Amino acid sequence: MNHWLIKSEPDVFSIADLERVGREPWTGVRNYQARNFMWRDMKPGDLALFYHSNAKPSGIAGIAKVVGNPYPDFTQFDPKSEYFDPKSTRENPRWWLVDFEFVARFNEIIPLDTLKQDPELCEMMVCQRGTRLSINPVSATHFKRACKLGGFKAL
DNA sequence: GCCAACGTTGGC
DNA sequence: GCCAACGTTGGC
């Protein structure tokens, strides 16, 4: 099983939103590296740290799980969507996504500052300067430790 | 294929 | 709101 970190701006879609809806298609990823993670590497059952970016504070807010297999991001075909991509076709879609399911919400967000100060978690991509990728692979060790800090029993 | 200009991300 | 970092675009 692979582990991940997925970023979302809580003003747009937060861990509380995921808890409310239960399951959500991860639309709007328009970066090839992040897309490759979703259609090539993610498998149903994979677990992800749900990270709040552009937040007060930014940090890990909970856990989500990959459900189902990748399929084309429908927003790329919708001219009214902000994620519309005129260069993509239904025959040959450019952008793919998976659905995420709610697993857990931490009692308190683990702030980025805490992650950076942690001797292990400071190694995570999200702690490195200039890393803007919205989906990051995470080691099983780092995942477990983040769960522990979040007060959540490791899965 | 190079690279300057531009746009976006995201911490602060 | 600022700005560093980085990805993408497009002229050549």
C-alpha cells in the first residue's frame, strides 16, 4: 500500500467538508506529476494525509482513503468550469482523478511549524522549501508518525 | 531546444 | 499583500 499527502485549501474544500459528503472526486489537479500519482500509482485503499494549505494554520487536518479506480476528471470537459481544458478530448482525456473517502479528522490540526520541527516529519516534501506539488508520496513511517501526532491510532 | 516572460502556489 | 520558487508557454 502507498501513502500520500493531498493538499486542499479549506476555504474551498476542507476535511470537515469531506466528513460531511463522505466521498469526493478530487477534481482540478492540473499538474502532470500530481496527475501521474493519481492515475498510475494510487490504488483503492491507499491512505492519505489531508493537508490544509493557505489556512490558519496550514497543516495536516485528517486522513482520507482512495476509493475506486482512476477516471477522467469531468471538469476538464465543462466550459463553465474553472478547470475546463480546451485541449483535452473525451477520446483522449488529459486529466484523471480518484475519489477520496473520509477516514478521520484530527482533534487538532498538526501545524506546518510542528511538522518542520519534528525530527522525522521535517523530511516530508511538504516541509521542503518551494515544493508546490498538490499530491505528495509519503513514506509509511512518516504516515504513522503523523497519525500518532494527530491523536489517531495508526492504521 | 533554449530561455524569457508569465502565471500559480502557498508560506509568511 | 508580498514574494520566492517553480511550472508552463511560446517566440525564435
